[in-house]
Amino acid sequence: MSSPAPAWAPIFRWAPIIETLTKKQRFVISSHLNPDCDALGSELALAYLLLQQDKDVAIINADPIIADYQFLDPDQLIQLYTDSAISTIAQADVIIVLDASGGWHRLGIVGQAFNRAKMNAVSICIDHHPNEDPFTDLAFIDTNVIATGELIFDLITEMQGHLTPIMAQALYAAILTDSGSFRFPKTSPHTHRVIASLVDAGANPSLIYNLLYQQQSLSKIQLKGYVLQNIQLAADGQVAYVSLDFATLSRYGIDPLDLNAFSNLAEEIKGVRIAIFAVELADRRIKLSLRSDGSVAVNTLAAQFGGGGHAPAAGATVTGSLPQVLNQIVAKAGRLVLK
């Protein structure tokens, strides 16, 4: 059973986490709802590291891997949460949350199971998002790095793990996507040194790019054209916004969770400081994706809608009508850039 720390604070050295990973045997790893490449790549690389040490490891997520990212998991280590996962989580010695600071709710139904299991397991969070709601026994939070995958690489290095081509591919994709293809401000010299090491270990940059960005269906490309034609501007051209309702998504046959790359389209317009992409999901839920040119912190805007993220890239999911939610966030974004 884990003992609560007297005063919770993130740690900036790996020793306490490495000690736990070394001493314990049964591990369950998870990440946030609708896991992106950084979440998936980090989960897989950490799982393979633990498997190298003959640990019992399960990766259990609340949502499935979207088609674009399935190549990351050729051994199908990642499981979708089902009733059978309850006993696996309950028997874990250690539960690990990656890329999902902020609380158990970020993990959906898996977070509920983790919250019940935490009394009998050591809980660990490793992330590069700010964590204003401490919820684990141990946490390595570094908001200065571009991706959680970069932190997992550092952990593997500290533990002298063997970086296999599958692990290298997973981490390369994690860092590539979360850094906006290495263009976001927190991309550092260390990031590029990590990338060089991953290529040395077997990551193939051209193959990974092809698998991520050049295997789209005709319907998805046509939907991209629809989105581009419907971008609108506000706040003297400093805010660009576009939305997709559920009926349009159904007409094109596209899963609303399979639209990650669409969030960046409006950023390409000259003079735009904030780009807003709003997608209508089922049950009157609206998924908001926010991007900035770096001059505005859109995570503060996302926070007003119950979301969060980074200064240049953030998001939220809210309940309401699409026109109403879109009008609200465009108005708030306009006030932010014009103040």
C-alpha cells in the first residue's frame, strides 16, 4: 500500500520513480481520453522498458487508437477498457498516468478505476502539462519540455534501458506531433538531440511522416477541402474559426476523433494569432481545439471552458449547441487579441 507524501510536490529527479519501477512487479499504464501520439508513444515506450525488466505490464485506455496511429502498436499492447480490466487494475502494484496531469477525470472510466485502486498501489504521473490538481503519490512534471515522450526518453536513459526500433518509432512520433513538427517554442536543443538518438536507434523519419500524414482516405481529404472553404475571420483578421457539425461529419463518414490535423489549418492564414476548430460530437458535446502563433496563451482561453493545455495549443469539450459555443469562444478570443 502506498503512503501519502507529507507535502505533495512534483519531483525533478528520477530516483524516487526509478526506485518504484525497480522494486515493484505489476504495472498498469494509462493516459488521457482520445489519446494522441504523445500519449500513445509514451505509454508504449515505457511499457517496453518495463517488459525488458521482466515486469507484468498492461496499458489500458478508455478510448481506442484512431486509425492514423495504429501503426505505433504492432504488438497490440494497448487494451481498450472493459470489465475484465477491473481486476488487472485492482491487482496492480503501480498505476502510471502519462501525459494527463489535472486529475483522474482526464482518464475517463480508467481514471475512476485508478482512483479506486490508488489505496493499494503507488501512483505516478509523468507529464509536461502543468499540474494544478495533485492526485498521485509521485509526479515528474516538467512544463519546459515539448512532449511527454521526451521525458520518457530521459527515463529510459537514466535506467539504461535498451531503446529498440519500436520504442524509438513510438517516441519519435510522440515528439514530432506534439512539437508541431519541431516548430513550437519549447522545441529545444535537447529535443533535437533526443530525436537524433531515436533515429540512431531505428526510427525512420520519412516512414513515420508517411504513416502519419500521407495515408488519408479520399473522404478525409475532401472534408479538409470543406473545412478550408468555410474558415472565417474575426477581430480584424487575428482570429480564424471553423466548425463541423455532426451531420457534416456523418455525410463524409469521418470519425470526429480522427481530426487532429485539422486543428492547425487556419493557422496558415497570414495575421491569424488564434485559430479555433469546433467539432460537434454526440450528445450535444462540442470539442474545441485552439491554436496560437505564440503571441497569445490559448490555454487561458481553454480554461474558461473547462479545458487546458499549452500556451500555443489547448482544447476543451463543452456541452451546448454548436453555434452558441462557437459564438462564445470567438468573442472571448477576439477580446483576448484586441485588449
